[in-house]
Amino acid sequence: MATKKRKIIIGLTGPIAGGKGIVADFLKEKNFFYSSTSDRIREELKKRKKEITRENLQIVADDLRKKFGPKVLAKRTWDKVIKQKNNFCVIDSIRGEAEVDFLKTKPNFYLIGITAPRKLRFQRVKERNREKDPITYKSFLETDKADFKSGQGKFGRNIKKCLKKADLLLKNTGTLRELEKKINNYLKNIK
């Protein structure tokens, strides 16, 4: 009788331009199924017929947390991920402490925090030149501060507390190859 392989779910948290997207892309290349809490917000924005902007994403996320509880984005994303046949999954854009607390109750869930110094992250934002990213240092700081702490208690975004709860905290100040090596080493330890 064949034994069922255990499902491994990696969560990603960290500030804007810290490196979450790079780690997510790396995991997708390793055939991880990808989903994001931000996908749940985008789905809601489409229902509400609102433009997908960083500001609208933050407003609607906070609204959903108030209406359905602070774990709503994690719960909705977990429901999608757990139904996947793929034994390896990644949940991106975890920004709330209650989301982390909910996901940490699940078997084989591992949270990776990825961060970098603020000025380096702003430089990355300018280099990636995404249409919805803040383009001035002032607007970047406003976005960054809101992500690090917004809302009341567990109902808002709080990347600082999420990073403190990470199973692995990576400072993304080196090369892409160095970051990939750290992720590979971590995957070997949890598989």
C-alpha cells in the first residue's frame, strides 16, 4: 500500500520589495502551487468593480477583516491551497498577525519572512518600475509604514509581528543565488 506524501505549505511574509516575489517565483519553478492572500482581495475588488491599486487592495483587505474577522484572507487562501493535488504549495503576501496565527495551527505550514533595509527596498521598487508601486520616497514610506502597522490589533496589517513569528527569517541583501541557496537549504530541512 502506497503511503500518502505529506503536504508542505510555505507561507511568505515581508515588506514591499523585500523579496517575497522572488522567493515565490523560485518556489513556483520548483513546482509549488502558488496562491496569495492578495488574490483573495483582487477577487473582491473585481466583485465590487473597483480598480486594482495598492491603496484599494489595502482598503478592501482591512474592510474584509472587519466584516469577516482578521483571519479571513488566510482562511480563504488555505481553502484553495488545501484542495490542490500538489503536495507543495506556497501562500504569498501574508501581512496580518491573525493570518499567521491561523496558518500556524495547520499541519506542515512553515512561515518564511523576507526583508531588507528600507533604502534598498525603495531602490528595488524604482528598478522594478511596476505601475502601481509608489514612485517617490515619501509615498514609499507611507506605504511601508501602513504595511508594518495599520488597523487595530489583529485586524490590520502588521508585518513586524509576522516577521517575528517566522520559522525562517531571511535578510535579502545579497545576490539572487545566495537567496535561492538559503531557500534550498531550508526546503531540505523540512522535507
